[in-house]
Amino acid sequence: MLKEGQIRIPSGCAISGIFSKSGERVCGDKIVRSIAMMHDRSNGLGGGFAGYGIYPEYKDYYALHVFYDSLAAKKKCEKLLEENFDIINLAKIPTKKTPKITGEPLILRYFALPLLVKLSESQLDEKEFVARVMIEANTKLSGAYIFSCGKDMGVFKAVGFPEDVGEFYRLDEYAGYSWTAHGRYPTNTPGWWGGAHPFAMLGFSVVHNGEISSYDANRRAIEMYGYKCTLLTDTEVITYMVDYLNRKIGLTMSEVASVFAAPFWQTIDRMDPRAQAKYEYLRNLFASQLITGPFSILVGFEGGLMALNDRLKLRSMIAAEKDEMVYFASEECAIMAIEPAPDRVWSPKGGEAVIVTLNGSDQAWQ
């Protein structure tokens, strides 16, 4: 007889999210306790977290989190960084030795801003400059991987169960207004440190449960715009598409959701003329960014968090509210573990984004 943990769970992985609309900073141990409730949805081959508002003392600087396989790779990458950035602080990311997390690379953190001369010479805006340096490092420097490069946010990930990853990175020493978490059950790619979720680009981060059948079409399309998908995973592609559609094209997060999980044509045909025109436009112009296959995702961004299911809701997603706090998880137990008395609990419909932002923030995100 098969016992618990000895059979693959078709609906794994696990995702969880916490967001404070008031901007109150929540201790990182809370998101660890939430994702730990879904232990059996992952298999120890990847866990990770993204936190926003965690670096208030360096909030105006890009926080570059980097994995190094060797000191030689570190030397080459730091040369590239020093040529392009004014680095005001660098150090190893604090970790705690645990027997459950092994084979760790060298993990460093740099707080930096683009050199004004280099930025001027590039004729790029600041975010595009940072993104291009990140892509150059990750595609041309063997043994170095910049896995997070946003302001006042950071990604922490490893090979292991998520609760062990949280202990390894000492997340109880961090606090932020937004947290996402992921427990991985890889199906098409191996478990390694860089392949764990979240994936990040500038201020965007994505955790994902599901399997994207449109991966090749999405990858080919996004690489036409300068992105390089080197990790052969659909979550990396989703992250780049969020960055492209929101930051570069200027779509709102609600419109991004309408591209990823576009209404079926028969649904569009039944809409009023104004809505029909909008959704026809999005489906036609951004057809190559349509995501097909079962998925549920949490997209973190500066000042907000978005939850989205595929159109048929083939992956689970539960949401809850308590006062100014909003919670998301693959299973309700992961929310009840940290908020046992929510004001409201619901299951978002397939293809309907739930977007929460800081009180008083720019509603253009939505």
C-alpha cells in the first residue's frame, strides 16, 4: 500500500501569499508557517520566498542577490557589476547551517545603483539598464546567476522543502508588507538552486503551480524582445512576460491578467460592445503571451500582489481577508494556520485576477 508522500500529487506544487494593504511589515516566519502546512505538495527539490519592503534602509537601491558556483565566477561577475554599478554595500546573505539544506553555492547580496556615466551612455532608462546587465550576467557568465534585482525586495530560494529553506535564510529576521512562497514538485526540469521559485525580474516575482503547455510559443515570443530564457522552465517565461507587458508596454496588471488568461472567444462575443472591443484587442495583439494549460500564479510587484488562475481553474487557489490583510494559498489550511478567523474566505474564479495594492498607491497598477 502506498503511504503519504510516496505518490506524486498531480496538483502540486504549493503557493502561498500574504499582503498588508496598510503597509504593516509582517515577520517572515509567518509565510514560512503558511507554506509548511502544504509540505506534501512538494518533494524537497525546491522552495523559495519573495519579500517586499524588507530593505527599508536601502529602499532606493537595487538589491542584487547572486549565486556563485566558484570564486572565479564571483570575480568575473563582480567585474561586470563594478563596471556598471556604484555598489554601496556587499556581503554574504545571512544563512543558518541546517542538515536539510546541502550543496549551497556562495550567496552574496549587493546594494547598488547604475553608474550615471554608464546609464547616460546607454541611453536607456534605469530599469531597462539594470535588466540588461542582469540578462548579460546570466547568459554570458558561467557559474554566476543573479536571481533577484529589485528595489526594497528580495528572493530567497534553494533546493529543499520550503520550511527548511526559510530556516536556512533566517527569514524570521526579515519583515515586509508582502510575501510569497513556493514549494516545488518539478515535473519537466531538475531540482537545482536557480530553478527554484520565485523567479524575478526587477520588482516582479512569480510563484507558479501548474504546467504551461504554451511554453515554447511563449518563450519564442518573449525572446524576440531581448529576454533570454536559459532555465527551461515556464515560470521564468511568465516572469519575463509580466515585465514586458507591464513595464515595457504599459498594460495594467488587470490587463496583463486578461492577456495571460484571456476570455474564450465565445465569452467575448457575449460582452457589451466596449468590453468586447477591449478583449478582442488584447487577444489579437498579444496572442503569443496567452498562457495555456493548468496554472495558478502569484505575481508580486512594487506595492502590490496579483493572484490568477487559468481560465478553467484547473489548479486550486483560495483567498481570504482579515481587516487590512489579504491571504492566498493553494489550500485553505495554509491560510488558517496563520489567520484562524478571517473575515472572508473565497475561491477566485478561473481567469479572474485578484489584485491588491497598498492603500493610497497608484491604481494604474490595476
